[in-house]
Amino acid sequence: MQTVRRLEDLREAISAFRAAGERVVLVPTMGALHDGHMALVEAARRAGDRVVVSIFVNPKQFAPNEDLDKYPRREQADSRLLASAGVDVLWMPPVEEVYPEGFATNVSVSGVSDVLDGAHRPGHFDGVATVVTKLFNQVRPDAAVFGEKDWQQLAVIRRMVTDLDMNIEILGVPTQREDDGLALSSRNLYLLPEDRARAVALPRALGAAERAIAEGSDAGAALAQAREMLAAAGFEVDYVTLVDAETLGEPAEGRPLRLLAAARIGGTRLIDNIPVNTNDHG
């Protein structure tokens, strides 16, 4: 595996792949890799000839009161994992390589960025859209792989790629979970043992709401019950909501639906989401 930190070296590596006619797939990450990330790498290997993984803790997607400084950084362990998984290039630029002095451009995706996490974390998705645009321009991939755990981020990127005529296939990989159902996340590292034990209420509350809605129960009542389950487990709930899976707007008849939730336990903010399988129930 080639590890590169300078853009000119990255472009040299990518040019060699292009000259050989190889399909390049990008997996953007912020490091602190776990099995969820490795599932993205596996999907990327299936989708192309060469896999590029980026590790960049993007300061532009953290608000001043968020956890940029304590966000876990494990470069050596991450590098070993990626090398053993058959990654071709690890793109690990310093901040000044991505945002040089005088950097003044912001990419903003209206609509899908404005609700849910966009409302609770102002500016977050501008930071995501800006850095992903930069990564796409740096790597010039044929495809890019993202996890469905951050469903809103995936929706933002898909909208951006469509709107800006980026000729990049966006692949979503289903959320990877612990044995008890909790979605894998780098932020799970922050959970104290007692909070980790209670955190399983998040996927369970979503699952109960999904079953109720899919069987025809009133969505508002199902969502209220999910919020009550989370509060009883010690969560502070930001939102539990049912949305159109693509636009994140109001659910509409015949359209794919998604349940999304964000809540804090012990000071750690967790997110999760699941599809509503309205056709799977009698």
C-alpha cells in the first residue's frame, strides 16, 4: 500500500492507474477505523480495480463546541488495517494540504442539508460537501463508497453529485452493527460501559417504530413511543422522525421511507436509521 500526504504524489499514483485503464474507487473516512469502515473497503474492492482510502479529520464539519480535538486519531493502526485489506493508496493529507492559506470556497447543498442534523449542527453539511468535493477533485474516482449509517450525509452527497454533474457513482453500504444491534461508530469509543449497555435502546426503539409503521399503525404514535423508549433509557433525544428516503422531506404515498434518529447518552451523540419495509408485512 502506498501512503501519500502530498497532492502531487497522489496525482502521480492516480495517473498511473488511469494510464492502465483501471477503475478507481474512493472510500473517504476520518480514521479510527472499525468493521463498518472495512465493509466499505470490501465494497470498494468489489466495485473497481484500485481502492483509494482517505483519512482526514475535517475541521470544517465540526462546530466550535464539538469534539474535533478529542476525535480519535489512530494513524498507525488504521494504516495496518488498510494494508492488510488490500488497499492500494492511503491518502492522508495534513490540514494545510486540503485547506491552504487563503482558502475561501464553501460548497452548500440546500434542502437535504437544512433539516435533522443540519438543523442541530449548523454548517456541518457545508463542511462535508466542501471536503468531499475536494476529495473527488483530488482522487478523480470512478466511484465512491459511503456508509448508510449517516443516511443524511449520503443524501447530501448524492444530491451534490447529481446537481454538479460529477460523473461519479455513489455506492451506499448498509450499516454494520454490533451483535446487540448498536450501529458501529467511532464515537462508540466515548461511551462509558454503563452508557454502552443502555445505548442499545437506540436501534431497538427504531425497530419497534418500524414494525408499528409497516403494519399500519399511526406514524406519529409510533415515533412518540420510540422517543419515550429512548428517554427511559437515559437518552436526550434530538430527533426521531420518518422521512422520504431520498429528499428527507415529508413522507409521500408510494415513496421509500426512512426512520432517522439522533440522541445523546452520557454526553455522546449517536445517530442511526433504518428503512421502513412497508411491503414486508401482511
